[in-house]
Amino acid sequence: MARLVLLSLLLLQASINLVVFVSATNFNNDVELTWGGDRGKIIENGNLLQLSLDKASGSGFQSKSEYLFGRIDMKIKVVPGNSAGTVTAYYLSSQGSKHDEIDFEFLGNVTGEPYILHTNVFSQGKGNREQQFYLWFDPRLDFHTYSILWNPQTIIFYVDETPIREFKNEEDKGVTYLKDQAMRLYSSLWDADDWATRGGLVKTDWSKAPFTASYRGFSVNACVFAAGKSSCGSAGAPNASWWEQSLDGGGAQKLKWVRDNYMIYDYCQDTKRFPQGFPPECSAL
Ligand SMILES: *[C@@H]1O[C@H](CO)[C@@H](O)[C@H](O)[C@H]1NC(C)=O
Ligand SMILES: *[C@@H]1O[C@H](CO)[C@@H](O)[C@H](O)[C@H]1NC(C)=O
């Protein structure tokens, strides 16, 4: 019995120690290229990462750590020029069939036509929460910062600090929230010309390959989850602004500006898709 108590004390101690904050800046230390061979590369002393796609394969990377709540920022320059058919995905995801996921996907387009920023939220395996946007700039021309804020109250998607989407903790309304499963950051560049161009309307122009997306300025302020044990909540709330952050009045106004001017699809307005009524989280808007 005493041994058991000692063991659980040790585990508790370990779980507290594992809750640490990191603010990452170097791709060499913090991510690993996971597929696509030399189509993915880390250069400039770990400050620049590039993924590319050719007819044979795309490529991808993932964070070495798993996070349970945090604020993640990444500067991304999407595939320039004629990128129709390519998809650059940047998302947090846990493992398994009941997984949680917070998604940014950039759907390419022919030269001169706008990218679509596609977003989704999965909680315990349930997704079907797509929202799509055009951007107020051409994301091909320069790096822009795409951020995910994820704390126990809310999830906010930001583009250059402008909130574009919020998914609140509404467990009180019976909506499952993302709070029990640690997630890793993933990014990949792949060919999806069967659906990403309005149902496959435009095909990838392989004469323009390889297609390349670039990443800089990866910054993580998060609770790192390891050895299956740590939990931010029980180990004490971190003293960090993102832990408490929510949309203030100014943020809500910016979000409305984005929705009014740049949103092109919202599952919460798709009556054809939900003839029996919208999912419960839709009523908050
Ligand atoms: C591509 O451009 C067309 C024409 O402007 C637009 O309708 C479409 O939403 C754009 N994005 C994608 C991914 O097709
Ligand atoms: C949190 O951090 C700030 C600045 O680092 C410090 O001033 C404050 O006292 C801290 N609060 C707690 C509760 O530790």
C-alpha cells in the first residue's frame, strides 16, 4: 500500500513537472519532417521550413511535442502563382477515431484568383463544422501569421492578429469541447484537385511543379503534454495571458468585420445541410 502511495506521488510529481512552457523559434529543435523525402526541408539554421509538392508526392512535418492548451503562431507563405488543386494544411490534431482537431487549410487557385481559407473544428471525432473565408490580402505574396489560441474557455483562429473564427466551450449546451486530448501540430502540402477547386473543377497544372509553401516564425506558448500524464488544469493554471484570453469587444468587432466581408461559407447557415435544425453551437452567433 505504502509503495502504491509512493508510486502515485511520484507520478503526480512527474505530471506537474511535465507542464512546461515553451516558446519555440527553431524548426530543427521543434519539428520533424515526416513524409515526402527531400521535398520537405529546414534551412537558414532552422529559421525557414519549406514543403513542396510534385506529381509523385507532397510532404509534411509535425511538432515533436504534444500540447494540451496553448497559443501557436506560424508565419506561412502559401504556394505562389497558379496553385489550383494544391492544399496547404496547418492544424492541431490528436490521435484516434474520437480525435480532436483544429484546422486551417489553404486551397490554392489559378493565378490572380483568390485562395480559400478553409477551417474546421473536430471534437471527439465529430467535425462537420466548416467555415471558409477569402482573405483581405493575397497570401501568396508574403508571410502572414496564422495563429491558434486554445484554452479551456475558447478556441480562436487568428490571421495577423485578426480573429476570424471562435469556437467556445459550450459544454453547458451539450457541445463537446476540446479539453482532454493533447494535440500535435501538423502541416502538409498535397494535391487535392479532386475536391479543393469547387469539386474538382480546375486541375493541378503539373507543368508548374514543384509547388512550394514556406514557414517561418514558429512560436509556441503552450502546456507540453508528455508520458501520458500532465494536465494543465489539475497542475494549476499557467500564468500566461493566453490561458485567460477571450474575445474582447474590439476582437468581436473585428470578427464581425471578417464574417461580414470575407466569409464565404458557414455550416451554421447551411439550411440544406441541416434541415432538422442547426447544431447547438450555432445558436451562439
Ligand atoms: C478560385 O477562384 C474562383 C473565381 O474567382 C472562386 O470562385 C473560387 O472560390 C476560388 N477558390 C477556389 C479554391 O476555387
Ligand atoms: C504572473 O506573471 C506576472 C509577470 O511575469 C507577475 O507579475 C505575476 O505576479 C504572476 N502572477 C502569479 C499569480 O504568479
